[in-house]
Amino acid sequence: MRIEPAQRASRQAPHADPGRVEPASGRTEVVIHDNEIPAFAGPELDRLYGTLYSSLSYFRTCGGLDGASTYAARRNDEIRALFLFRRDAHKVTVINEGMRVPAEEICRFARHMFFAYPSVRQVHFHAVQPDRGDIPMLHQRFFCSEDFITTLPATQDAFLARLGPATRKNLKRHRNRLERDFPDFCYRVHERGDATEADIRTILELNRQRMAVKGMATYINEEEAQSIVRLVQCCGAALVATIGGRICGGTLMYRIGENHLSKVNAHDPAYDDYRLGMLCCYLAISEAIACGARHFHLGHTHYDYKTALLGQWQRFDHIAIYRSPLALLGSGRDALKIARDGYKLRATRWFTDNANRKHSVPWRLARKLLEVRRTTKRRLQA
């Protein structure tokens, strides 16, 4: 571990004392834990970011911490930024993702890395959402991921009151019809290890069936399925809906800090007329509110039920920061790949959004071609 307070910054000895970004203020202390994940990192990551891909639960369950170091910026005895990162000769990559983080903390980290390690030419963040300011450094920034996030009130009644009148009416009508036609309909929430692998895999199979009805292939292969099972049993829950003792739908979710994240929401296509999928999602949100959650993450890809349940679209970017214009030129291959992937994803998103115009035959055709392309790619990767 190295501690670099502001007043001790020294450019003559960067390796021994990498220093601070704001040497004049004396308010922020940066601590680097080389090749180490300290004990406090798990709770602090959950408190600061509350997302799956910034949680030690995810990394310890699915791997990815080999060779990782920890950066912590502390001010007034409180950690303000915490990044897990890897460093090679010329590049530093932050491995925790899905974060909403102040732009100044992104800049502080990059400047610290450039100051501490003279050979480093580029610093990368993936799937982050900078806020409260710009990044006044030479950088690339491209859209790379998305999420639909619902901010939760304190009570279930307050959430129901916030829904649109049509949504409230439809939820009540479909649930009443379902319970009238199937009096034994019920659901339970199984926490962590109480969620059985058999139940989790049944919900995953319902997801596969539902995608097949749409002419699409699920993205969940066996490796991903095993990860989902481990994560639900480690840090999540399974809402399991049954009719006649048989699972007919459910939601698999993770719980990180004050956030609940929906991973899979699925139902038996035989119950499409009852909008069982949306109902399961609504019940999962209600359970999250009962647990005191502040946000419910509905995941990427736009579906009408997500916005109906107050999910707001959030953009996340890949950010690459360069030491100098010369460093950018020297990283030409990486820079071109970042730009190519960014423009490609932006174009895909544009086509997807506009293809939702159901009255437009060209856009519907474009959307169908996009779905065929995605399905073919997933089958080739399977």
C-alpha cells in the first residue's frame, strides 16, 4: 500500500511518492494498494456505485481480479472514489464498470496514473457515467452501454400512484383476470441460497421460449447460465410465480447496496394475454421497495414495459484519456478500435430506436434485419 497526500507530491520521485492531483488543496488523499484488494473495498464499492459490475460479489463469483490493484481517493475521512485497475507498460484499465462518478474523480485518477507511472500513455474507463463537469483532458468518449433505471419511493402505494393511469389500470385488470382464471396463482421470493438452481434454470428456460416465440435467440449460453445461478445464490433473489405448482414466470435479480438489478424477467408464452412478464417485473419492484431499495435497474434494451414502470434511459460511455497528442498517435490502433466500436453501436441504437415506428415499413424491415444479424451472431458464438 502507498499513501500519497497532497503536500508530499514530488515530481522528482514519482515512483516512491506519486503525489496528488490537487497539491495545493491538501483536502484529498490518494491511496494505492498495489496488487491488492483491501477488506474495505467490497462495502465501499457497494455504497459508492451499487452496481453489479462494480461489486466484489460479481468479481469473486465470476473472476476477473487477477493482477488487480486498488485506488482510493479519500476526503474528510470519507472515500469519494474507489477504482479497481490493472496496469501494463503503457495502459491502465479500470475494471469496475457501470458507475456514475464525478468527472473530477475520473480526471484525478488519470492524472495520478500519468504522474505515478511515466510509461503509461492511456487510461481507460468502460461503461461509466461522468457527472458534474467535463473532462478537460485529451480523451475519446463513446456510448457503449445503457440501462433503464427506476427511482423508487419509500412505499409500494407511492410507486403505484406514480404510474400512469393506463398502466395502473392494466396491472390491476390483468392481475384480477389471472387470479380469477387461475385461483392457485401465487409467487414467492427466494433469497440468495434459498433460490434453487432448478428454479433459476426454469426461469431461464422460459426466457429462451419467450425469445423463440419472437424469432430470436437468447444471449444466455451455458457459461452465462452458470454465472447467473452463482450470482443469484450469492447476492440476489428469485421471484418465482406458479400456477398449479408449476413455474409460469419469474424475475432473477441481484441486490447490490441500495440497488436491485433485474437480470432476467420471463414468463410462459401461454400467459401472454395476462401480461404475466410485466406483472412479475412489477411484483419484483414492489419487493425491492419493501426491502428499502432506492433504485431498480431494468437492464439494457428498450421495451415498453420498462418505461411504463418508470424506467429512465441512462447512457454509459467508454472513456479513454491520453497523456498527450503524441501518446494518442502512438495508441492509434486502440483509438481507432474505440471509435469504430462507438460509431457502430451508435448506428445500431439509432436503427433500433427508429425501427420502433411500427407504421414505417422501411424501419420495420431495418429492425428485422438487425434482429437476424444479432441472432446469427449469437448462434455462431454458441
